[in-house]
Amino acid sequence: MQGFWVVGSSAARTMFDVGATVIAISDVEGAIVNTKGIDVPPLQKIVSDGGSVSEYKDFDCLSIVWITNRC
């Protein structure tokens, strides 16, 4: 998921709620990857409180390079 503000976070939450595994999310400050899946609701709370996805603690790596090299 590229971008995690209004549209991106809503799309990620919808996918999460229907059982999809969201494994990568980025915003202007960085990107997180968790190949087992990202728990979207706590990440939404971080971002809605003014934080960045890079503040989420449960990730495998923090890199935009991982995402662009895997796509």
C-alpha cells in the first residue's frame, strides 16, 4: 500500500477487515514490511495521532527499496 493517509489507510483497513494480509505500507517518511501481515488498526491509530508508519514496531524491515525491488 503506497500512501497511508485518508484513502490508503481506508483501503488497507477494508482489505484487513475482509481477511487480506497487508504486508507493506509506505508514507512520505518510510516504508514498513511484515511478511506475516501488518495489524492495520494500531497503525491507523499511530498515523491519526500525527505519527508515521515508520513508528510502527512490528515489521521485518523498514525500507522503500524492499518494496520497489519486489514489485
